[in-house]
Amino acid sequence: MNRFTIKLTLIYRLVILSVSVSVSAVTLAAEPMTIAVSVGQSQANVRQNHVDITHVDDTDSSWSLEFGYQLEKIAIKVGYVDLGEANVELNAESYVPQTYHEQVKAVAPILAEGWTLGVEVPLYQYEQWVVAGQTGFLFWDNEITSQIDIGERLTTKISDTNIYFGVTASYEVSKSWLVGIQYRNYMLDESVSDVAIKVNYRF
């Protein structure tokens, strides 16, 4: 087990422990249910260098839908997020389709989509402004597709579970509505950052 795996395991245990302790220690808020919609832009942190890369597109539009159960000092969040699609192009002159596909798989940035499960905790509040921290898990799927000109089209489906961290800054427009900005970092093999406008409705 390498250091990175040990680190993720420790973080996972801390998240589960914090959720268990918080849920047992707090009471329900006056308006416990929330629904939130966010729209933003995601970007993959591409680290691979490959001599045959001719073009990389590692940003795209993102959106998410999230439901929350608000306790007094913590909220449990379940949602769905689509981080968009990314693209990489290689100089294909020296590749057959299968080899080209393997090279694309190795260097392609991943902007995944999938389900999220996490918690959100308020960090600071001033008048109508609220800053909150969040962490949780992304259960994601993705497809990597490659094609050389009009040749064979190959697709590989991949899936995984990774941790995310984030922070939101929101303004309480009314008792029920909040509007703000959200930043999240999804800890895939190559991390993905996402900045979005977020609208919350409490009921």
C-alpha cells in the first residue's frame, strides 16, 4: 500500500467518523430539506507529456443537481454532477487503431459524471453571507473514445470512486433562497477543479 492510498484511506475514515458523530449530536434545522442547482466550468489538471500530443481540450461546462438534509450544524448532500467532456488529439501517423486508442487512454484528461455523497459544514456567517466547507465522494463513470480518421472507432468505459473537497460562499436572498459561488476539487488521478454559480432552495 503506497502513501497516497494510505492518505485516502485515512481521509475516508475521518469523513465517515465526522458524519457519524455529527448526525448523532445535532438536531434538525427548522427547514431541513434543500435542493440546489449549479452551473459552471470544470478543468482537468493534465500532467502527462507526450511527444505526439497535438491538441488538448481540458475544460468544459459543468452542471449539478443536489438534494440536502439540513441538520443544525451539518448538512448531508446527495447529488448528480456532470463535469462535461474533454478531448486530446495525437499525431496518428505511426499508430494502428488499437495502439492509438491505448495512447489516448493513457493521456486523455477525464471530466467525469456521476453521483455525489457528502457533507457540508458552515465555517463563517456574517449577516446574510454564509461560507461553508464540504467534502464527500464522487462515484463516477466515463467513456474514452478514439478514432483515426475514418478508421475503427474504439471505446473504453471506466468508473471509480474518489474524494472531493470544496467551499461555497452564499448570500441569503430570503428565508428560503440562497445564491452563491462554489469551488470543488475532485481528486481523480488527475484532479478536476470546478467553479460554479449555485442556487439553493430550502423547504
